[in-house]
Amino acid sequence: MKAVIIGAGSAFGGRLSVDILSRPPLQDSSIALCDIDTEKLELTTGYVHRVIDSNGLPAKLETSTDRNELLPGMVVRAIAERSRESAFQALLFDPATQAVLSPRRMRQMFDEMWEAEGDLLSAYS
């Protein structure tokens, strides 16, 4: 699983990362931290690295100040996992879609598309 945490330099970024890593099924996750404040991002990254290292976890950590660098894998993940919700998450974070649609409208549009194309998407859960 890949978790992309936007605004990771805030107080919740490190805590959310540790919460993810505290769950045995998620300890081999890839965590992507993103924040526009490089200093705060570095602090959170250091904290999460120490948690991973001190607990000998197999998790991977990546960081960026540009969320578009971290999000493209979401589309690939949606296809690989055949996951309806991952497909929606990829749409939700698409910058072109965000420019013209609210999250509520994105969900409505996605659900309408899913219903209309259900026969073609039957392999997705």
C-alpha cells in the first residue's frame, strides 16, 4: 500500500505515519510525505525515518514538496489492485480534475461513470 500524506509537515503528518506503521499488515507500506514547507517536511521525515529504523520495519519512505511527483503511482495502483476506491482516489488528486470540479462533483461523476460502465469494470472491487 502507498499512503500519500499531503501537508505532512503539520502536526498530524508524523502521527499519521506512525499510526500506519503501528498496524502489522501495513508495516511494509510505502509512505510518501509532502509539504510545501521544506523545514517542516525534513523534521517529519527525520521522525518517521527514526521510527522505521528503530523498529526494523520494511516500510519505504519518500518525500517531496510537489504532490504531483508522489501521486502518479495511484493510477498504477488502482489498476494493479483492481480497486474501485483507489481509482477514485487517483481521480480525486488529479490536478486537471481539481481545477474544474469539487470533490463532491468528482464523486458523483465517478459513481455515474462506474454505473454506466459497470460491465467493463466488473473485475474491480
